Amino acid sequence: MSSSRLEVRLPDRLSERLELLALSEGLTKTDVFRRALALYLLVKEREEGGSTLQFVKDDQRETLVSI
């Protein structure tokens, strides 16, 4: 599999949150970033098809504004 290298600069607070998330999930920061990008691309693809993203909790729906 071919791959590309990408350098990303993050504000300190976001970098800290990424580090904590990666540790809590047992993943690398790269793995978290890859998953986040895949999710972002899926949401954009679905939005382009007319769908919206919703979070459902206790039978109450909250629509997320387009990203």
C-alpha cells in the first residue's frame, strides 16, 4: 500500500486532547487522525447526497450543523 506523509500543526489544547484520546483508546495519534478524517469524509459524502447527521439520546434528536 502506497502512503503519503503529512505534517499537521495543532494548537496545544487540541494536541493534548488528541494525545488523551489516543491513550484512552489504545491507539496512536495517527490512527485517531485517520479515523477522524475517514468520518469527516463520510459525513461530507452523505451531506452531498442530501443527508444530515443526527445524534440521538433518550429519544431526542439533535441535528448537527454541516461541517
